[in-house]
Amino acid sequence: MRTRPAPTAAGLALGALADLLLADPRRGHPVAGFGRAAAALERRVWRDSRAAGAGYTTVCVGTATALGAVLHRATADRPGARTLVTAGATWAVLGGTSLGRAADTMAGHLGAGDLPAARAHLSTLAGRDPSGLGEAELVRATVESVAENTSDAAVAPLFWGVVAGLPGLLGYRAANTLDAMVGYRSARYARFGWATARFDDVLNWLPARLTALLTVAVAPLAGGSPAGAWRAWHRDGAAHPSPNAGRCEAALAGALGLRLGGRNVYGTRVEERPTLGDGQPPVRGDIRRAVRLSRAVWTAAAALAGLSRVRRRGRSA
């Protein structure tokens, strides 16, 4: 399925601008609606089985991708409609600005000395258990979340929008949303969520490395070091248990001269994460530095997304 380059490029750019200026829609967010529908389906089809989980993933992601294909065909000969629909879809699936705002809120709670509010707020950023965390661990969790989700929330959907237009935008966001819901190594999801987690790993393999590369390129815009980002990415990124998150976290750590990693608690499961970077552990002020770097990375990705579509102008729709 080929897409019209210029309208898709304009739509990606407008959608990214809408996210930058408006963040996520406050009410009626389509991703939240998808999540509710997926949760309802899970309650009906859950089995402690990889096969059941694979079927669940296929139905959910396939439905979202099919909707994108329908919208693609419906706007095939209407460039203006293609631009507007792509812009709306891009705005809906991006979360770069909301990620930054969530991190800034955490910094505000910590700055006010309100640890209970900070712990309660952590669920908007990371899935780890906040009950026993002090300021240092809340800061680290926030910085690591900003690094990882710069790819998941912004760079990856833009990448798949370039590759596959509307089906790519909607299909990627569906897969990544499912991963956040069932892609855990818990007793309930170790088997049922296996296919979702592996599929999300595949979809994020290239975007995560693009995120790391862009972190190197734009590090000076956040007062960071390109050389440090490159060194930490290539030295430490593969040590992380995730095939993708470690690249993003290591690059950000190196760029900002930080050291990430350590003990993470997820309910009854404890993980000892490897050290990423060779600087100092992050402190409260580093949250806003990470947000600045994240914003620079994903706005650069949005610019590249638009330019890459324009370069394909000569291809037929």
C-alpha cells in the first residue's frame, strides 16, 4: 500500500505541532478508548497460553491497522482530507509533550517535598512499585522513563507513520498500548502477554536506535555531550534486559553525564538493572534537563519524518 508523500508529510508535521502545542486530548482520547476495548476483550479471552495471547494481539492490532487502511483508501484521491486525517491520527498517537509534562509534575512534587504525591504520580511514568522509593529513586525512575518513552511515545509512531502512513500510525500505537497493558513478566501475563511483548520489541528495534542516534545529534541543545551519548550508547546499551530501552537510556545518560540503572521493584518481582553511563546519579534538576533533551529528540524526529515523506514525492499514490 503506497501513500501520497506530500499530504502525509504535511499531516505528520501538523500532528506533531498539535502535540507540541496541545499535548494529548483531555477528554475522549482515542488511545484510551482503544485501551478500554482491549481490556474488555482480554477479560473474555484470557487464558494462560501463548497462543491465546497471540490471537488477542492479532485481533487488537489488526483491527487498528485495518482502520488505518480504511482511512488510507478513503482519502486516496483527496489530498486535503489525507492531510487532515493524518494530522489527527498523528496527534492522537503521539505522547511526547504529555511525557514531558508528567515528568515536570514529578519534579514539582519533589521540589515541594511532597513524597506521597510524587509516589502516587509515578504510575503515569513507570510501572515500578513506588511505595518504598525516596527522592533519589523517584528521580531515577522519571529520568529513565523519559529516556525510554521518548522512543515509544514519539519517535516510534513517527517512524511508522513515515513507513506505512495511517496504518503504521494506528497499528504501532495499538501494539505499544497493548504492551503497556499485558507485556509484563507477571504470573498473569508471562505467557498471555508474550506475543505482545515480542511484537512490540520488533516494532521498536529501529526506532529505539534512531532515538539514540538523534540523542547524540541534538545533545548540545540540552547542554549535553554528543561524544558522551555515543560512548554510553555503544558501551552500555546492550547490557539492559530490554533490547530497545537500554539504547535510549544509555544515550541519554551519556549525553547528560548521568549514571542510570539499579534496583527496580515491580510488585513481587525485583530486577537489578545494569549501570548505564558513568556520571553521577540523577538529581531533581536533571529531570528538566532530560525533558529538554527528549523534546529536542522527538521534534527533530518530526522534522525528519516530514522531510522523508517529501523526498518520496515522485512515488505514485
